[in-house]
Amino acid sequence: MYAFYVHRRAPTYRLVIHADAPFPAESPASDWTLTRTRTPEDTNPDVRAAIDETGYCLFRIGLRFDEINLL
């Protein structure tokens, strides 16, 4: 199972970890609100791969094309 969180002060940021894993040391758990848990079949393969590699997947909702064009 995967646990999906939203950041309390910056709600466009999302974090996904294994539901039974410890919270990433880079950010306190108190900054995040659990929104749902999903099965592996209901979790994007790219998200699962990121979690397998780093222990978490951090992403942002609402990215605009003009932000990508800055890259």
C-alpha cells in the first residue's frame, strides 16, 4: 500500500511513501496530512519506481507550462 500526503502550508505539494515506511527524514511528518492510501495497482508506475529508488515520491500539482519553459 502507498500513503498519499498533502503539505499543510503548500497544498500543491504531494508526497507518496510506502504506507508502512518511516516518514522521510527531510521533512517532519507534522507538515503533511494523509489524504488516502492506494494499492500498488492503483498507483502510477512512475510513482512506484521513484519510491523504490529514493523511498518517496514528491511532486507538485498545478505546474504551468511557462514554468517548464524556464528549464
